[in-house]
Amino acid sequence: MIFEKPKKSGSKGRGLDVSVPKSYDWQLTGISGHVTTAKGEVRAWYVLREVDWEFLSTDQREGHIYNAARVLTGLAGRSVHERVSSMPFAASMWAAALDARTSSPVNDAAWREYLAGGQRALASRSLSATPVMWGVSVGNESTVAQMLASLRRGDRAGRAASRLSADIENLDALMESIGRPATQREVEWLVSRSRGLGLPNPSPSWAAGAEPVDVFDLAGVMDQVEVHPGPIGARTVRLVGSPDRSRTVDPVETHVAVLSMARMEDRSIPETSPPWAAYARRFGGFEMSAHFLVRGGAAAAKDVEKRLQLIHDQKDQFQRVDSRMEPPMLGQAHRAARAMKHEMEEGYGTESTRVYAYVRFAVAAPTSKAALERAQGLVKHYEAERIDLKYMRNVEGAYREFVPGEGISTTAHLRHMPVATYAAGLPNVSSRLGDREGHLIGSTVGAGGHPFIWDMHQGMERSSRSGLTPLVSGLGGGKSTLMGLLSALETLSNVSTTVFDPSGPLARITKWEPIAHVSSALNLLDAAEGTLSPFGVVVDPTVESVEADDAVQEKLRTLATPRDRTEYLQQKWWDARQVARMERSALALDAMRSILPEGVMSGPMTEVLLSRALAQQDSSQYASLADVVELLADRSLFPEDMARTLYESLRQMMEHPRTRLFFNRGAPAQSSARLLVITLPGMGLPRQDAERSSWSVDERLSVAVLNLAAQFAASRIYSGGMDERKFVGLDEAHRLSEWASGRNLFARLERDSRKWNARIVTSSQDRHTALSAQSASKALISDAFIGALDDQDQQEDALRLIGVKTGVGYERTLGNLRSPEGTPESAEYRDFVARINGKVGRFRVNRDVLPGLWELLDTRPKGQDRRHLGAVANELEWV
């Protein structure tokens, strides 16, 4: 760093001159909080809040646009520096945080490999965050402050912020609807990132945000990157810097090309594709800088008046001097300018405000050739949106425009547009889904790729939301893939996991090597007698589970004495046990009704007599359904002839070997396996559209066993402590909801999943899902997954389930989730739409998430390599 030498004098002098360093040729002079100073100009910086775009209706999209337009209108008379940067996802931090929260994975080696593979996947897919920041002009430093700045060090930006505090507070209030004030750390990061475009992201070591930054601190930051302009006419500039910006390792170089937005055709608002400023996210790896001025209607009208005068002069030139007909385009320009002037003078608010902007895009690559290839790719990328991008000739000057505090290097390509058109750019739209604290499930598909990371228990632990999660998909839509992946991830993390898959393919995940030693498959058709007793599969509630209810907790806080609280709690516990008894009776009733022939079951007295028999029986966990049947033979209790008919029909069904599972007294099977997959192989369910009168004996028994088996699987959530994490997957959910006991099960799971910290995924391939769309509208479902669906009615019902408006084209998206069979893509990934924490987005699961598991989860018939067949088919078609 070069300092000016002290002047010689007769006195002892001042020593070193501590004014601005001579090598510092940047405008930025200080940072304090979210305020910066740059050669007398004061700006306040804000981070724009991410907004959704995918799966929104036109009205919702317009709401985002006009909200931003109203804020821009409020900034009339101010200049703004907009910066869209790129922040690579911190894969190592994700892995470290997940590892810290997972105390005892079931397989240490496999767990380490999963974390390492997740980091490799995150790095290979270039998944990154795209922060958007606005630097809004507040005013200028006072003349005295600028004079004193050269005489003393200190918090120059802080002093300016104090003097303009009232204006800054007003700006903060105005920006509140679309963003928040940036932290000092974020502003410092942006400065360092902008200085080293394309270089590895700056280390946070210097960007501590602990104290104000003055020009000497900034000089040290700016000096860590060297700029090497190319020869005259070069379209790239070479930057050299250290990966950690500390000069302690070998430097890294990058080449940067800068493009400027030129002509842009009129835009439809809102656009059907991603907004124009966010469109580059699909290209990836870019930076954007826009310097724009917002002008109110009166001020903007003066500019249009000048253009009108120029057009008048040209018309006079043609008509009076040259005596020629004016070109048609000149008349069109005249009419457009007059309409624009009228709009500005007579319009209100957003209608009359204009934006004057210089918009630049920067792309970087290790070599100049690669940077130009990427730049040309971005040019072609925007051609599809009818936006023209031009190369900047003065690349070094254009590169400096990205650094906060710097002005524009050339007045070329000034774009002026209505404020709504600029607002419609929405660079802050995001396809982010999930959170950053759980398992890596996949990556989002949409406006930029984000990792889909989801902690399956955060909703219950932090937000007191239900853990009941529908998974709806058609045949081949990926239900088994997603259910198996979620189950394997939970098991690997040592979470108690139960999967109920009647047909049995998901039992294959118990053979996945990393978790095979803690996994077990249970064929219920070979289980002990009484395993599925309707009285045994419903567990009595504990006092602790009753006390954990929010309503009970709120009531207990209002009771004054310990005695009152104890009596109230005992009463609620007795009530909960009574509800459990009623659920057992309902389950037993459904079991008996489902196995009766249609002619007997539809009798007018059938349900009455069965209910009376159940009322005579103790509905404890240790009761027996066979005892209920024997009661029907007691003429003193049931003198009706119909009771005898019911008794004989049920006794006849009890001779079937399969009924021993639920008619006899017994205790539910216990398993210490961390993953238990429950199957019913060979059990044939009737078709849903088949009349009940056509059901065979085996089909009637299968329906009863299916319902009881689902209850048995769900009861596993009560086997551990209330705070212990649990996962339950239930297939064939649509068949369970046909019975009152099945609907009671889902109501109980919805209630108890939160209290018992259980994520419960209910899988169905039918639009008649376990929970109705009405429940979703009441926010009872915060999370849901939708796979490929072909039927339009199914698509509409699925959209209602996740809270997306129907009839606006999103049905087509659900139909396009499926990759064409036989293509390489069909074997490499599965696409889904999800609603996670209330936000809807599309994501992709790739086969490399858990190596070796994908092949086990592929439920398609194994034959020749489909990728090979696809290639042969294409070749034959070409021939």
C-alpha cells in the first residue's frame, strides 16, 4: 500500500499522511450497517425477499409484480444499484450440520459415504442461491463531512447514516414489503464478491461485520484481486485472486465477459415463462448489475416531450423541406410517444412512473474462450425471450460497474420502460423447496436449481404441524421410489421406520447393504394368531400423550391449584381411553361387516345386532372378536332370527385360516428392527369399481386384513418415547379410507403424529386420497407429494390437495412428470411436485442419492436394457 510522503517542514511534522491510499481508485469509502458512502453519495442496501413463481395463478403473480411496482414508484427521484449475485450452496456446512444432529447412524461407513456423495452431488449440479440486493440512494454527505473525511479516519458511513437517519427510516419502511435491510456482513460479502467476479467466493474471515469498514479496510479487500485487461478489442478481462483472498495459497484466475441488455420487445405481464430478469437462472452461473433511475410522471414526461419535438422536426423535414411522404414507422413512433406522454401526465402512480436502466450480465470461465462461449450461450438463451444482449467493448469498465459505489462506464444501451415492466423482471423469484437442515432428497426444477433438503421432523418439532403426508401418483409415477428413499434415509439416520406395503416390492429395501443388519420384513399372512386383533392394534393412550395436547396444556395453565390440574388431566385421560375403546369397536365392526356376504351384510338389522354384541363385550386391548361372535348365539341376549344368521355366517368364515389373524385373542408382534417392512404377499384385493356382491371370499378377507394391517403398522408410532423420531409409510391409502375405521385411523394419525413426532406418508395411486382436498384448504396438510398422473380428474384433485388453483394449465405439468418409457431419463430420475411447509414446487430425485438403492426400488419388470432398446428404436426409425 502506497502512502503519500509527509511534507518536510521546520517543525516535527505530522508523520505519515493517513488520507486515502494512493493505490485506491475505487469510489466506495465506507460501510456501516446497511449504509455505504461512495465519494459523497450515501446508499442504503436491502436484500430482496424471495418470492414464489411456480404453481401460482395469474392473479398471484400479478400481485408480486405490482407490489414491486408500488415500491419502485415510491422510489421516484432516487437511483438504485441492483445486484444479483451467485452464492454456491455450502455443501460442507450442510453435511457438518446433518452429521452433528445425527448422533448414532446405523452404519458409520455408509453414513460418511452418504454425506460425501451428497456433497459431490451438490457440487456437480451447480446448485446455488441467488441473492438480490438493492442499493438505494439516500442523499449526499455534507460538504463539511467530505472535507473532514480526508483529515480523519473513522466511521464515515456511520456519520452519514446518523445525519440522514430520518430518510433511511422512511426507506426501510417503504422496502419492508419486498425486502429487509442488509446486514453489514452481507454488504461486505457483496463488495468482495463483486471485486472478484467468477473467483471462488470470499472467505467470511474478513467479512465479520463487527465494526464499521473504512477506506483502509476496503483498500485491503480491493487489493486482493488483480485485473489484467486484454489487448484492444478483447471481449474478456482476466482476474487473478486467491481462493481464500488471503494470498496464502496459489492464486486462481478467471476470465469475465460482460453483456448489456439492448432492445427488448414488449412484455406480457405477467409472463408465462420465468420473469425476464430471472430467466438467466435457467442458464446458471451469472451475475447481474443494473443501475436504474426511477422518475415520476411529470419528470419522465419532459423526456418524452424532447423525443416528440425530435419526431416533429423529422416530420417537418420530410413534408416541407424534402416534399416526401414520411415513413410509416415515423408516424407510428409519433403516435406511441403521444400516448406515452398522455399516460405520464394523466396516469396515476405506477401508470405514469418510468424506469431508466442500464442492465448488464457477467459470465465467467477459467479461459477467455470458455467465457465467450458461455456468454454466447446466454445471448442465445435470451433470444428465445425476444431480448437482445450485446457484448460490452470496454470490458474493464463494465466489470467495475458491478462493484458497489461505482457508476456506469458508458451510456450505451440505456433502456427506459414503464415501472411495471421493470418490476415484472422479478430477479428474486425462487424455486426453493424444503429447508437446509435435513436429508438431501433431490433438486428443484424451475427458476434456478436449488437443493431439495428436507428435515422430515422439523414441522412437528418446531411448528407443531401434523406429520401426515399424502403421496399420490399413478402407476409407474415413482411412489415406490420416493417411499423407499425416504424410508432408507430415515433408517440410515437410526430413526424407527415402519413401512406397510401390501404387495411387497418395498421389502427389497431391507436388503440394501448399509441397513440390512437393522432391517426386517414381516409377512403378516404367516404371523401368529391374534396378531391383527382389532382390539389389540389400537393402543391405549398414556397420560403423557394426553398432557402433550396443546388444548390440554392451555387449559392446565388456567387452573389455579394442583388438585384441579390433576383432576382435569385424569378426566381427559379417561376420555382419551374411552375414544380408544370406541375406535376398537368401530374397527371390529368393520372387520365383521367386510367379511360377510353381501346379502347378509345389507340386511336392515345387521349393523344394529353387531353393534349390540360389541357393546356387550369389554373393548380392552385383550378382548377377542371370537367372543363377540359367540354372544350372537345367546338367545337370551339376541332372540332375533337375524342374529342366528349372523352367527352362522361369521362362524363359517372363522374356519378360514386367514381369519385366525384377527378373530383369536393375541398380542401384536413386536420387533426391535429399526426398519420393519410389513407385507401381505399374494393377497388379492377386489377392483375398486367391482360391485361388492361380486367379491369372492378371499377378496372379502383381504379387505379386512388390509385395514387391520394398516392399523397394526400405524401402532408402531406408540412403541417409543414421544420425543423419539419415527417414520411410517402406508401404501393403498385409498382403500383404507373406504371404511369408517380407516377414516378414524387417519384422523388419529393426523392428531397423534405431531405429539409422537412421527412422519406418516400415505401412498395412493387413486385420486380418492386418504385426506380430502377440503382438509388441505384448512391447512391441516402442510406437506404432500404428487407424482405423474394421467387422468384429468385425478390431476385436478391432486392440485386441490396441495392448494394450487385448477384450470390454469398446471394439470399438464402433472401429466408431464413421467419420462417417456425406454428413454435414458426414465432410468435416471423421477420427477414430483411437492408442497413442503406450505410452499409448492417441482423437484427431481436422481439415482445417485443413495448408490445401490435405486436398482432395488425399480418395480418395473426386468428385461433387456431399456436404454439400449431406445437407441435401437431410434436407429430403426431413422433408417
